[in-house]
Amino acid sequence: MRLTKQTNYAVRMLMYCAANEGHLSRIPEIARAYGVSELFLFKILQPLNKAGLVETVRGRNGGVRLGKPATDITLFDVVRVTEDSFAMAECFEDGAVECPLVDSCGLNTALRKALNAFFDVLTEYSIDDLVKARPQINFLLGLTGEQHYRKPAIQAPAA
């Protein structure tokens, strides 16, 4: 299974907004930070906004921000909004299935179990977890001004 670029950049956009907490993020800035087109990010923005994962503010000083706390946005939330299909095999798809074993095949059961385990793991991780895992994320994203600086977590000295 491979997630789409849309999902990849949706997660990145949410991480950017989480790292830029307290400020509106602008699509041109996010596009520049990740080296992706603004049009592509605007396309991704629509389903994220509709799902309540982000809020948009229109106008001259507008931008985008998280629609709820980063701790409350799981990777599963993002994947569910951005992926069209999770059909891992023909038997997962709606419509005519040509396999004669579709109703009694162990593969279908195994794949469904694997897919559910995948979703369970995605539910365990929030956007906040991803941002906190990278103490230098603000620097890496070009959010280095005083108003954007997030102090890295203090680590205990090595014994």
C-alpha cells in the first residue's frame, strides 16, 4: 500500500501549521518550505477545510491555521480525508468481482485485518507528535523569527 502525494503534503501542511502555532500560515510560505506548487496545496486545502482539520481566513492578512488542536488531529484523520480508496485487492472493491473464492477466501480476511491494524497505528499518532519529534522543525521550515521559534525539549544529560 502506498499513500498518495496528497496525503503526504496534507500531513506536511498540518505540521507546518502546528509548528507555526498562534500565527496564520500562508500557502506561498508553506509551498516554499516544501518545494511544492501553491496550486497543489490549494487543492489539498479544500478537503482538509471541509473536514474541519484546518480553518481558512480570507483577506489581505488571511491564511490557514489548524481547525482543532494538533493533539486532536490523528494521522488516520488525515488519511481518511485525503485517500480515495483502500482497496488492497479486487475483493475490496465495490462492483463485479471475478474471483470465484470471494466469499470463502482467507486472503480477504487477512488483508482486512492488516488494513485495520494499519488504521489503528495511524490513530495512535497526532500531528503534534510529529512536530514534537523534530525539535528543529521551525528552523527546517524557515520559521526562524522570534515569534515563530519553538524551544526544543530539554533532554536529560547522558549517564
